[in-house]
Amino acid sequence: MTRHHSTATRTTVLLLGLLLSACGSGALPHAGDGAAPPIDARTYSALQDLESALGEQGRADFKDTFGALQLDPAGRRVVLFATDEGRARTLLEAASKAHPGIETSYTAIRKCQYSRGTVDPAVDLIAAAAASNRLPAPVHSAAVLPDGSGIKVATTKAGTTSKDLKDAVAELVGDIRVSYEESLPIHNLDATATMGAPMK
């Protein structure tokens, strides 16, 4: 009886230990399918530092090629989307010089369709038109797609299929690819919508 109680106690302690460890460094993102062990805090911090350094250069001197960044903790990498691989490697070198010690080996370069130099001004045009209610349907937000493949516009359900809205946006951004998704308005703390007309 005493031996059984001792075994149960050890099992309980082991389970508690696992739960506590899961609440610590295990809180960091990791692969959900069990294919890779949970990422440790030091590696995750290194990925964040790399992402920050790449973004700093990309939004400054490399807007002509920089498209987007994706932090991939499960893959232990930062994906750099760029329109030109050679320029992307120069960007990586510039980030390393500006921030000595960053782990550039975690970088994965992928081709994308548009640079921020092309897409950012287009996003600004959509935002300005939405804020002044010059679009035929409400637009709640506009942003670069995560892989640099175009622009994502958040609008009402009717807006997602509105030819008038799509034609109006196309006049602003030319042949840049635009996708539309339904969403609720984005509000400020005072409950006023940040972009576009009230949702219909």
C-alpha cells in the first residue's frame, strides 16, 4: 500500500513538472504536430533580433526588393521575401553590418512578386481614399500580403464581391494583385472607425 502511494506521488510530481515546464519556455511558439521539439527562448530571441534587423534594412535602403518577413519559430528561420535574390543577400549583409552578432544563418530567402517600394504607396492610396469615403464600399483596412504577393483589403461582405469597389481600387493601384476579405470595422479607443465609412 505504501509502495503504491509512493509511485502515485512520483507520477503526480512528474506531471506537475511537465505542466510547469509547459508554462515556461514552452509558451513560445513551436511545431504543433510534434515533428520538432519546442523552440528554446534563446533561439526564439535570436530569430526576433534577426527579423528586426532585416525589417530595418528592408524598409530603408532596400525597398526596391524587400517584400515581407515571416517569423517561423517551428522551422527555426526568418523567411525574407524579396523580388531579387542578389539584392536580398546584399540586404542580409547590410543587416549583419548594422547589427553584429545576429544569426544570419537562420534566414531563408524566397521570391516574391512585389517590393515594398511598389506596394506601400499603393496601400497608402487605398487608405487615403477609404478615410475620405471616396470608395464605393467601406474599406476597413489595407495591408501587404504576408508573402509579398499583393495587397489584402478588408471590407464588408458586399464589398468582397463589389465590382465598383474593385474597379475603384484598380484605378488607384494599377495591376498590383488585390485580394478581398470580409471583416468588421477596426475601431479606435473612442469607438470611431479608423478607415472608411461605417459598416453597412
